[in-house]
Amino acid sequence: PARRSRVLARFSPMLLDVAARTSLQPKYDIVLYGATGFTGQLVAAYLHSVQDLQGQKWAIAGRSPAKLAALATKLGAGVSSIAAELTDAAATADLVSSTRAVINCA
């Protein structure tokens, strides 16, 4: 319990900031992080083919802009990409605040 309290105290301000930013309409319904890895590419191809997601806004995300651009081209039109390093708290907060759900394949 004491350790949990310290962890929550450390991250609470960042989580509250993210919560405040997500009160607005998010830009994406789903963001797939780690999309350029083996599993991420399989999940991206699946998401791209699912009929229930047609018309939904989703994006691929990861660390390498060049790899994301190549995957977006491979998947076809309508797939956005977001370059973000998870060790960068601000970039991670922006990524999380831009979507309703994150699928992490990293």
C-alpha cells in the first residue's frame, strides 16, 4: 500500500493532465503503438481489414517516423501515423490524449 501511494503520488499530476486533455473529443478512436514491429504489423493489417472499423479514425504509432511512413504506405490511404518515444512524458501524454484507446504492441 505505501509503495502504491508513492507511485500514484508521482504520476497523479501527469494522469490528471491527460484526463483534462481527453475531456475534449479525441482525434482518434484507436492508436496502435509499436505498429512497426512484427506483432504490430499483424495487428495493423487486421485493424485495416476489419469491416466494423471502417469509418473509424485510427492511427499507427511508434518511435521511427520512417518505418511508420513505410507501414502507412503499405496499408493504404486513410492511415495516420504518430511518432512518439514512450520515454518522453510529454509525447506520451499527447499520444494518449489524442485517442479513446491505445493498443500497445511495443
